Amino acid sequence: MSRLASTVLLALFLSFGTASLAVPDLKEPDAVSPPIQMMRTLQLMQDQIAVGSSEAHAGQRGLLAIFDERFLGLANDLWQDKRNVHAAVVYALSGGSPQILRKLLDPRLISQEDLPLVEGALAYVEGREEEAKRALLPINAVALPATMGAQLALVQSALLVRAQPEKSMEFLDLVRLQAPGTLLEEAALRRQVFVASQMQDDAKFEFLVRNYLRRYRHSVYAGNFRQRLASVLSRVDFATPADRFSRIAVILQDLEPSARRDLYLLAARTSVEQGRLKSALLTAEAALQLSEGSEESATRAKLYHAAAMVVSPQSLDAGLQELEAINKSVLSAVDGQLLNSAMSMAQQIRRLPDRVTDVKAADSITPPTQAPEQLSAVTKAQAALRRVDKLIKN
């Protein structure tokens, strides 16, 4: 029997097998209701996804199809128990069909007390953000059972991430506290990396990256994390403060060498584009050290390193010599344009009547905007992110 079949059969057994399955939210373990059985089974499968089970990820869709039908077929009197209502809400927010929430509302099968939670969850999954905010933000996630509270806090964080990133971060911290070791925690960590960057909280950003890479780097959704990490690193000035590069380098040690190399290449390219010359030099050198056995990566690293060198009068000649030695046939079309632009810029700087010799002045030079194409030929951010996720995926 395949691992996928075993996973699905185990999930079905846990849902519809013996009634002695322990469920923390229930006082009587011999009275596990069908909604809670199904919700817990889905979470069991999703927690396997968090640690990298592709079989669980593949089996999830089939399990959801079965559970969608079974949720809708449950007797109406079950929904007088708020624990079952919570199970239905968690189920819908975890990828299940929102049809179960519509059933609870029309005709109303739930108490007035549960109405905001169900209406808000339905609004959220249907993309009605303002309605979801009005219904869900006033609810105290801490007062709910751990699983329901964590699921709600994850939604509340998403509703506030643009307008109130600090509050969004607090909700995500709550998710991790309420649901450690689950897919909910994995999702919260992924999102917190972006929020910490948005808040410019370097210490928390570095802590979260380290935490995720050590605990969830094999998650099926790790590609999403890598994309967020690449997005953040493409905006980082690795040279400021002076110890930032060494700190981030230590964190990235938990990634495979090829993954680190490609992140450094992306950072070097965007640093060149944005005129962060020291940052470009540091990241290009790091990428080159990790490029053994890959001519393409080594050539790209040399290109970005040389492109940063030619902007400084002190290293102009050496940088131009590096550019001239690059094998253009190995480069992509976009990097080929960058090579041409860098060489054109270097030639223009050489022809300037007064070449700057002051070191401090040289450090502040950015690429001349009037040079043809120049470093704007670098790939735009979105295209770079799509490529880097493909390149560094395990």
C-alpha cells in the first residue's frame, strides 16, 4: 500500500472509527461528535503537511471532498452545541467548503452568541473584508478554545496586516502560542517574516527566519516562505549596519548551499540596481563562494560584483577587467543587458574629465541615470521572485 493510501485510510479511520479518540476540547472522550472528528482529522493531515508530507498534501483535496459532503449531511440539532459550531468554522477556515457556514445561517441553526463568528468567517472566506472585520475583530480569541482561538487569531492578523502591522504581529504571536507544532503555527511564522520586515524590526525578523528554517524548512508551503524571504532580502542593505551581513549569513546556514547561493544572487542583483554597492559586493562574493560546479551562477556572481566595482573610481579599472572576462554566452538575456550597460557605464566614467579619488565620495556614488539602460535592465522584482522560488525550492 502506498504512503498516500495509508495516510488517507488513517485519516478516515480516525474520523469514523472508534469513539475513544481523545479530543482536548471535549470533557467526555466517549462523546466525540462527527464535526469535531472531521475537523481533528483534517488538522492531523495538515500538521503532516507542515513537516513536509507531500502524501498528506496530495490526500487533502480528496479528504476535503468527502468531508464537505458529510458536514452538509449532519443533523440540524448538532449545531446547538457551540463546540460543533467552532469545528465547522475551523473546518471552513482550513480549506473546507464555506457551504457549511451558509447552512448554519439559512435557516439559522445556531445561537445568537455564535452568529458573529459564523457570519464573519463566511465573509472572510468569500473575500468580504470589511464585513469580516466588523464581525471578527471584536471577538476575543484568547477566550476561545485553543484551536478555535488560534484559527481566529490567524484571520484577525490577516485583516489588520496592512493598516495595523503591530497588532497583526500580536495576533500571529498568539497563534504560535495557542497551536505549537501545527500548520497554524507554520503559517503564522511565514506571515510574521513579512510583517517584521514591514515594521523594520530586524531583531524579530532574524529570529523568525531562524525559527522557521530550523523547524519548518521542509514544509510543503516552504516555497511561500522562501518567496517572502527573497522579497525581504532583495530590499536589505547588507552593509548597514556593519554586522548585518554576518548575522544574516549565520541564519541562512540552515538552508542548502544552492538555496543560499540563489538568495545571495538575488540580493546582489537588486543591490546593484539600487546602488547599494557594498551590499552588492558582499552578497556577490558570498554567492561566488557557493557557486562551485555551476558556471552560470559563478558568472552571474562575477557580473554583479564587477558591476558594483566599476561605479567606484578606486576599483573602476579592476571592475572593467572583470566585466571583459565574463563569458556572455552563459548569461540570460537580462543579465546580458546588464553586462552591456555596466560596460557602457564604465567607459563613460573613464572618459570623465575629473575622476573622483576621494574614498568617502566614491562610496556614495550611484550609477549615472543618464547612461543607456544602465542597471535598470535588471529584472523587475516580481519576475525575480517567481524565478528565485523555482530556483531554490528543495
